[in-house]
Amino acid sequence: MTSNPDLAGAKPTDVWGMFFPPGWVRFPTGPGQARELDEAIEDVVRQALPDDLPRDSVEPHRHLMRDALRDTFTEATEAGAGAVYLPTEPLNGIMTPCSITEAEIVSDAGSNPVEVAASILTEDYDESELVEVDGRPGARVTTTSHDVRHDGDFPVVSTKQVVYVISRDDVEGDWLVMSFSTVWNSEEGRLVSEALVLFFDALMSTFRWAGPGASPLTPLDPAAPGPARR
């Protein structure tokens, strides 16, 4: 993925984006994007702890926030994710317990994308269905896990993952994976997570290819996270 929008020979599916609500930020985690990731982290830190605050008292908190964000993206970077989307502002005073990961994968070149998507449905998922995302075939699958434990002093939680696997190119076998995760550890949290799954599905309904030759019905908002470019 590159930040250069003028790619020679680029295709409509080489650029994509979605309409995010205020407060969401796209953190690029792909190879060669360390500078862009640092800039995104600095923007979030600056917004949370503005420069006009007393430096002596605030700077330690800035360092902690930078380190916490970088730790968050380490696993995604090692797993080959191209970007992580996070809500960085509270909703009604509460931080939203969810994240979205973006990754590109390659299957057998020249394979029928509908057949590839259908083969995904044979795996052991809670829910699975064929979908079409802005004219391209794909699959949507969900997985729920309970009694999930993490290292450190963290509560035992339940998690739900919703994944869209979308064909980008039939000939080259390129696919885009958009993976949404949410966690909870109470009945109230479970209800919130169910609402967040609906939010993600609504978000994916705004997904548009935006590369050369694409004709999205509604132009992508330049102030929103992304658009992503291959």
C-alpha cells in the first residue's frame, strides 16, 4: 500500500474508503509506513494533550500515550496488517470497545472469486454468507469467543470478530480483508457489542472503490480516515 495516488496502471480497486463518524483515525501499519504511523500517533496525542498545556506536567503523559499506541499496533504490524482503525474520542463519555483491521491477501491468480468466497463459508464460523461490496464478490463471517484471557491484570472477556473478505482482482487473485473486533465482560457490554456489530455492517455499506476509473455514487470525505491506497 502506498500514499501515492498517481500509480501508473492503477485499477479502480487499488484505492478504497468508507464514511467514518467523527473521532475515528486510520493508523497505517504496513511496510514502509513508519513515518505515516508516527504522524498519525502524534496527531492523536496532540489532540488529546494540546501543546498549550504545561509541558513539565503533560509531557510524561504524552510519552505514555505514544508508547501505548505503538504497543497496540505492534501485533498488527507483525501480522501484516496494512492499517488499524480506532475510535480515539469517547462516545457519551465512554471509549468504544472495538477496532477495525485492514489487510491485503493473495489467493490463486485467475480463480473465480465467487467460488473462492463460497469456499470460505465451509469453515467453522458462527455465521457466514456471501456478500457483494461495491460490485465485488466476497464473504462475511463472524466468530465469537468466551472466557478470553490476556496477560497482565486484565478481566476475562468475550470477543466477537466480524470479517469481510472482498475480491479486488480476479486475474491477480488480490483480496481485501476488513476485520472488526469488539469485547465485553457484562450483559450490558454484550448489548453494546451487538450494536457495534450493526455499526460495522452499516460502515461497510458505505465502502467504495475509489481508484482510477471508479465512479462512487458519493465522493469520499477527504476529512475521514483514508482513503487507503495500494
